[in-house]
Amino acid sequence: MADVSDLVRRRLWELRRSPQEAARRSRWEIPAQVLELMARGGSSFVAERLARPLARALDVPESRLRRVAELPQVPDPRAEIDTRPHLTVVRQER
């Protein structure tokens, strides 16, 4: 099962977002240093009050973050949003 640090690392990579940009999106409730530490596999504990800002920083539904962090679930209207990146395969003509 994936943990919070895996989710942080993967979403920062998928979004091509730096920890500083993610911290800004969280309205500075999650410091960039904490996001960087989490992305490197550091502490993955998330307090319940930080679930919403962290989900906002990573552009994931709060319910998804709560599930990964093993926090109590709350109703989240964004729960059905797919967060996979849209990739386009480009072939070179030979």
C-alpha cells in the first residue's frame, strides 16, 4: 500500500511542481521544507487538520489523501476526479 510520502513524490513529479509551488498552493499551511522532506521519504504522518491543505497542494481529492494517510473519511465532492496526467505519444516520421 502506498503511503503519504509516495503520493507526495509522485504528484510533485506528475504535476512538475516544486515543493515551493506546492506550498504556495496550500496557502503556505504546509511549508516547502516539509513537502520536500515528505517527497524524499521522510516523515509521512499527516495531522487531520493538514489533510485539506496537503490535498490542495497536490491537486488530489481530500478523500484520497485521507485514505492513504489512514485518516477518518469525510464527504468530498472531488472524490471522483481522476488525477492521472494526460500523456500524448508522439512518433517521429522516418
